[in-house]
Amino acid sequence: MDEHVKVVATNRKATHDYAILARFEAGIALFGSEIKSIRAGQINIKEGYILIEGRQAWLLGAHISPYDPASGANHDPLRKKRLLLHRKEIIRLLEAQQQKGLAIVPLRVYLKKGLAKIEIGLGRGLKKYDKRQVIAKRDAEREMRRSFVGRG
């Protein structure tokens, strides 16, 4: 990653529940109090999802806490936020969203050169047995590393 990037929030649940097929970077249209809250790390994207309506992409369900010093001019924590994507990317996401089993999920929010960006992923839902296989594989790799380190 670039040295000017500060990760503010990650959605580990998304990588657990979905096999990510493609990743996109998008800007987020925010109010002043929202960007200040994000810079303070006050954002939660675990319940968030992406919706494509017409020619616009929206982030819904993400919670940005109110910024205390802006008490009078604060924002709604759960308002829908517009994502800034190229038209071709929006069309590709719209086509993918219409396919059965594909979802568009937020993966992480970060600050890049002072601007809030979101990484969104196009994912296919994993079955319960897929998740178990991933966990078993991870445990086996961990055991192999432990035994290898123990010999040295």
C-alpha cells in the first residue's frame, strides 16, 4: 500500500462471508462533520452494503458517529452516502448485482492523501462448508508454521 494511506475501518466479516471476485476503489461524498468523524476513526461498515440505483452507487447501513464539536450542524449517522465511481464501473457492478448470488460489499475505509476512500468488493456468498474448509486450511497452515519454527 501507499505510504499516504491510513486504514480507518475494515470489514472482516465480508471476507469471511463472501469470496471476493473483484475489488474497486471509490470516493465517498461526505459532509464536513462526517469526514471529521472518519478521521477520528468513528465509522463502522460491518452492517453496510452497496446499492446501485440508476447511474448512482450508494453506501447504505454504514454508521458514522456524530462529531461532537459540530453539535448543532451534525449529520444523520445512518444516512445513505453517494459513492464516486466511473460510469463503466457502475455499469459493471449493476450487471453483477443482477446476477444471482453476487453481492457488493464494503471491505474497508481509508484515507488516501487526505481524502476518504472505500474499497468495495464484488463477492459470491460462501456456504457454511466453504467457511469450515477455509478455517481448517488456516489451522493446518498455522500448525505447519509452528512445527517448522520449533525445529530451527
